[in-house]
Amino acid sequence: MQDIINKLINALGPNKVLTDDENLSRYARDFWPLLMMREQVLHEKIPKPLAVVVPGSVNDISLTLRIMNEYGGGIPIVVYGGGSSVTGASMGSGSIIIDITRLNKVLNIDTYDLTITVEAGAKLRDVEAELNSMGFSLRHIPQSFNYATIGGLIATMSSGQYSTLYGNVEDAILNLEVVLPTGEVIWLRRNTVPRASTGPSLKYLFVGSEGMLGIITKAVLRIVPLPKSTRYGSFTFNALNDGIKVLRELMTRRLVPAVARLYDEYESSIRFGIDKPNINY
Ligand SMILES: Cc1cc2nc3c(=O)[nH]c(=O)nc-3n(C[C@H](O)[C@H](O)[C@H](O)COP(=O)(O)OP(=O)(O)OC[C@H]3O[C@@H](n4cnc5c(N)ncnc54)[C@H](O)[C@@H]3O)c2cc1C
């Protein structure tokens, strides 16, 4: 295995190929609760990756994949964004990890056509902060907001707090630049007009692909103006089923709120501090 690591170091330089114990341990797991428990509660050793490649450009990613292809040793490659996967998808046992978080620039914000072009390693919270400072938003706010990268959100077909009204991550995607397993770099569409009827729409291959089909390196996404005002309300129902009926009615009549949450008796007591019901879970 050392020969492929040496090849990568020779091609990319030593500061882009990490092999020290501290870094290998850091990339050994993601947020998968089972692995976290094995490591932190049972104090088990989690198998480490062979090396971590930290590319500084799309060209570095392409070169890495070409070298790995030439080597042909069947070593898995795992793409690593924010590492907030809760399924073990970005854990790296015995693999070469490619951490793309150095590719994190916002390349263009077009406030007329309402699009943003961003590198896939950018953290959602940083992209959103930049958009908010200009009065815009992606309106894609998953609970992993502080950790997730743009590429990770796309690769996991993410849903967020406001997805009921603004759509899921796939609804925001206009175009993607990807590096294919051969190392070839392509854009999935030839333009970024808001709507075109030429198909098939290749973006859907990469939405939820979890790094299996290639590495997402840039995304052109739809943005929206920040709402001028927001209104919140809460209502109580006598039974959970009554709440379900009302939410269903709202959705079928297309009276779509940005967020709607229905809490059962027990959750309401935790969230809103109302009298605790006598329920044992
Ligand atoms: C506290 C917490 C709250 C969460 N809340 C939500 C939520 O509200 N909604 C939701 O949908 N999910 C949620 N998740 C799950 C997870 O955070 C999301 O799926 C997130 O989108 C993953 O992004 P990431 O950058 O951390 O990806 P990673 O964990 O680094 O990677 C996830 C997968 O995508 C692949 N991948 C990453 N980047 C790329 C790329 N550029 N190209 C190709 N493949 C890539 C990886 O190989 C891996 O298979 C939550 C997780 C945590 C820990």
C-alpha cells in the first residue's frame, strides 16, 4: 500500500496527503452513533483509513482519481465533506479519504437570476451567512447546518426545516460540476437557465449518490430573497390525529407553511414546558 501513497505524495506534494496517526484517527468515523459509542463508550479502536488526500483544486481531485485508477488495487475512495453523516457513509476504514473542504469558495452570487455558484466543500453555514448579508438565502436549513458542506448535502439528498415550502436540496440544483471516477471533469448541464426541457436530467444521478458515481466539486443553486417578515403560531389539539388531519388539509389545499411541526403529548411537554403527561416511554 505504501507505493500508492508515495505516488500520491509525489504527484500532489506532502502537505496534501496526510498519513499521521492523529489525522487518520480523525477521519476514521463520521457521526454514525454506533461507531461513536464503540469509540467513546466501549473504547474500541476504529479501523483507520490508509491516507487522507486534501486537494486544493479540482485538478488535484482529477489527478488523484487518475493515479488510483492506474494503480487499480481495488482501494476504496471515500469523499469526506463535513463528516456529519449518521450512517457511517463517510467513515474511512482501509480507504483513501478525499477531504474536499479546501474547495470552499463562493464563486458567484447572481442577484438578478437568483443563483449562487459555490465550491462543494463550502460549509452551508458560511454560504448562508454570505447570502444573508446580501438579503438572500438558500432556505435550506437542516439540523446539521453548522457541519454540512454543499457537496455533502447534495450527495445525501438532504431535507431541511423549510423544505415543505422551499423544496429539498435537489429542487435548488441548477447545475453540478463533477469529477468522474476516471478523473474526467464535467458539468452536467451546458447552461444554468432556470428551466430547460432537454433531458434526461443527470443531476438526479448525483443527488443522493453518496460519492458512488463521482465527486461533486461545484454547484449552481437557486437562491431566494430573505422573507420581509415571518409569522409564527402554535395551536393545541385535543388529539394527535386531529393535528394530522389539519396538516393534511393544509397541504392538500396547498396552503403550504414554511415549517409545520406536530408534537405529541410527550414532546409538547418537553418543548413547551406544559404539564408533563403521565406517559412512560
Ligand atoms: C446533528 C445532525 C443533524 C442532522 N440533520 C439533518 C437534517 O436535518 N436533514 C438531513 O437531510 N440530514 C441531516 N443530518 C445528516 C447529515 O448531516 C446530512 O446528510 C449532511 O448533508 C451531510 O453533509 P456532510 O458535508 O457532513 O457530508 P459527509 O458526512 O462528509 O458525507 C456524507 C456522504 O456524502 C458523500 N459526499 C460528501 N461530499 C461529497 C461530494 N462533494 N461529492 C460526492 N459525495 C460526497 C460522502 O462520501 C458520504 O457518503 C444530520 C446529521 C447530524 C449529525
